[in-house]
Amino acid sequence: MTYQLNNKKILVTGGAGFVGSNLVRALIKQHNAKVTVLDDLFTGHLKHLDGLDYEFVQGTVEDVNLVEKLVSEHQVVFHMAARNIIVSNKNPREDLNVNVVGSFNVFAAALKYGIERIVYTSTSSIYGNPQTLPIAEDDRKSFLSFYSASKFSAEVYAKAFHEVHGLPVSIVRYSNVYGYNQSPSNPYCGVIGKFIDAAFKNEDIRIHGDGEQTRDFTFVTDAVDATISAAIYDKAIGNEYNIGTGVEISVNKLAELIIQITGSKSSIVHIDKRDIDNIRRRVVNIEKTRHDLKYQPLVTLKNGLTETISWQQKHYTMSS
Ligand SMILES: NC(=O)c1ccc[n+]([C@@H]2O[C@H](COP(=O)([O-])OP(=O)(O)OC[C@H]3O[C@@H](n4cnc5c(N)ncnc54)[C@H](O)[C@@H]3O)[C@@H](O)[C@H]2O)c1
């Protein structure tokens, strides 16, 4: 059985952010949904939503009254608002307040007002350094950052709301998403945006550590499709899903690919690791997602990088 999002009133927290804005676009364009975005614009930008017909409310998920009011006016919620890993490690209390208490506020309001579907966006950081690869959803969790602790705490609350009160919540765990609207001028931007920017400028591509650390990079349209499916498929309720590609690539290889596609004269240099660079290998098992959500990542890394490079060239003049 499936649930239809068409013409539904949908609240997207964090909808002005990177993944959130791509989701809002898909909900409006593909599902004709009536979308409200709640965002405090901490890292989000309204320019990501240019040309779309939506409502915007500037505010924080920490504000219980605001969250309750907004949730009560909608049928579906995608909860994506979060402080990122760098902020989380610098200021764990801020991370706790937004990522855990803010999420609790959203889940509690969703229960109180009988939301029909709610999706929470978590992260594959919760697996730490995995014992086996590719990582399956039930594998050991390990918390090598405050961010992973807060994101998983919110998952646990989501599950409790589901198990105790039947909240129709699903959880998606993203693995390194990249693509449109990942602004390279954002200091918290992922590695791909930064490497592309350096490549445009023919500057050194600076890799923290030896570059042999691996990741599973997911193009944003694939992540968005899976997130929407998590709201649509009944089977997803009360469940959690890895969202990735199942393809492992080292950061050195990623940098080489970016140099090759851009035709840049950049060199790769290795610099000191940061405290957040403590996960050696990551690639996720997507079999459960394929099975339950009919998920199929459609964009290869090479095609996704080519798309991201042309998007970044068009939207950012940082290279000039
Ligand atoms: N991008 C990735 O690779 C990735 C990987 C794993 C998980 N995630 C998760 O996906 C979600 C979206 O991440 P993103 O990459 O788009 O990051 P982002 O920083 O671009 O988006 C987060 C959005 O939430 C907003 N926000 C932050 N605190 C808020 C608050 N207190 N109240 C309201 N809005 C607030 C920000 O302004 C921003 O628009 C997050 O929950 C993140 O933890 C992302």
C-alpha cells in the first residue's frame, strides 16, 4: 500500500538548506504539494527556493509554540532542520538543543496533531568506523562525534514515538549527499563543493589526512527520491533506511575525478586531519531500501560530478 503526497499540505523543516530545498522543489513540481518551509536560515538560503510557490516561516524548531502551530496546519512533515557536524562538535549544547530537543518538538507536535506521515533525515555517521562493509541498518552504532550522538538520539525518540504511540514516522540515513544547492561558500559545505571550487581556481585541492579514507557519495536527486518514497510506502513506517549508492570511493580518487572532469591544473595536497576526520571507510548496504522503497540510485558519481560542476560554474563566481 502507498500513501499519496499529491496536493497535500507539507511542512519541511530545514527546507531552505541544501537537501531540503531540492526536496521542496520535487514536492511542488512532482507532487503539486502545498509546501511550508520552517527554517532559521542558519545555513539555509531563500535563493535555493527561487521560482517556487511556497510559504516561508523564519524560526527555529526549538520554539515549541511555533512548531505546534505549523504542524497543526499540515498533513505531512519532512524534518530536516539540523545543526551540522562542525557546529555540533564546537558547541555540543547547541547541537543538543536543535538536533535532539528540536526533533522531539517536531515528533511530539506530529503526534498531537495527527500528522499522516513524517520522515526524519538521519545520517550514516551513526555507524562510526564499521566492523563490516557495506554497512547494514542493524549494524553496530558508534558515536565518534556529538553530531552522530544527537542525530541518533533523535532517531531513538522517533522510534519511541512510533512504538509507544504509533507515530507514522520513517527514518532515512543519508551518506554524503552532493549536488545542486550545496553552496561552496558555506563553510560547512561538503568536500565535493570545496574541491570543485579549488579546481575552478586551479588552486591546490587540500585533503585532510592521507586521502585513502572512503565514502559513499549520493547525488541529491537520488537522496530526494528515497526521502519521498519513505513517506509514500506504508512499509517504511517505523523503519530506518540507508540512502547511498553502495559504491565506495577514496577521497584521493574523488579529487582526481574532479580534476579530470574540470580539466583543472590543481594539484592534490595532503594536510592535517581535523577532529571530525575519524571515520576511515564508509559504504552502505542499500538492499533493504531497494526492497522496501523500490529505491534505485540513478546517478553515477561521474555523471553527478559533471552535473554538480556545471551547476557550480553557473551559480558561483568564486572562481573569478
Ligand atoms: N548533506 C549530507 O551529506 C547529509 C548527510 C547525512 C545527513 N544529513 C541530514 O540531512 C538534513 C539536511 O542536511 P543538509 O546537508 O541539507 O544541511 P543544510 O545545513 O544545508 O540544511 C539544514 C537546514 O536546517 C536549517 N536549520 C538549522 N537549524 C535550524 C533550526 N534550529 N530551526 C530551523 N531550521 C534550522 C538550516 O538553516 C538549513 O537550511 C540534516 O538533518 C542533516 O543532518 C545530510
